[in-house]
Amino acid sequence: MKFRTVKNGYDQTEVDEYLKRIREVYDETLVAQRDRIFSLKDELVKAEAELAEYSAQKSQISKAIESALSKADEIERLTRKKIAKELSALRKFHKKWVEYFAEILRKYPLDDTLKKASDTDKAIADLLDEADSTPNSEFKSEDFNPVEMMENHLAGKSADEPFDYDAALHPEENLEQILKDLGVFFDD
């Protein structure tokens, strides 16, 4: 801007008006920047609160995964124990069956009924041989990945239906009953 020159320098009113306009622009800019700073501070507080919430959820998810792994190990242990117990009972039954069958064969000649009994004995022996030849590693699922299961579960949930961490950490279902329903665990 150019000012008119007067007797003692520039025109004072023009300079005052110019300075007034500069101050108004400066004040408007300052207010806008102050509002922006407050807005950014509010956003920062919200972001920090969300981060804290996500950190808490991460901790809860970690505990849920640890709990699930612990339960899976317990299920595997109980299943192995039950399989061993069932195989032991089957071996005892088979031994008695073989002894009884041998005694029957000594007393009676081989007929159709005894032939069926012989087939039953062979089927039991085959099952026991198969159980003995099955490596223990087949009982353990290589595909079990609790982290992936949780991620898939969370990805499938709608935004309106949040994940219930308490229910994951403290399930209400009876583990023994679930195993029985799945046919993994049998009553003694």
C-alpha cells in the first residue's frame, strides 16, 4: 500500500486505518490458530483415550488366548488319558475274548456262528493294531491356531456387537459337558 505524503510525512489517518486492518487480520488469524490448537488438543486427548482402551483390550485378548490355550492343553490331556483308558479296557476285553474264544473252539468245531465270532476277534485285533500304530502326533491338531480363530471371530462380528472379553476369560459352559457333547470325553 502506498501512503500519501503530507507536510510531516505520511497521512496519519491512512496509516492508522492500515494498521487497524492489519491488526484485525492478525487477530482473526490468531483466533483461528488458537481454535485449531484447542481442536488438535481435543483430538489428541481422544486418540490417547482410544489408545489406552485398545491397550486394555489387547491385554484382555492376550489373557483370553492364554486361557484358551490352557483349556486346549487340558482338553488334549484329558482326551489322551481317556483314549489310553479306553484302549486299555479294550485290550483287557480282547484278551478275555481270545481266551474265551479259544476255549469254545476247543469244545466245538468251527461253524457259521463261530466263524462270525472269529471275524469279531479279527476286527478287534485290527482296531488295537491300528491304535498301536497311530503316532501320538496325530492326536494333536496342527491346524489349531487360537490367534487366527480370535481374529476371524472379531472380523465376523458386527460393529454393534462388541467382543465379550469376560465371557471369553470366564466361560459359563461346563468344559466336561462340551467334551461329552462333542464325543471327545466319555463318562467313566
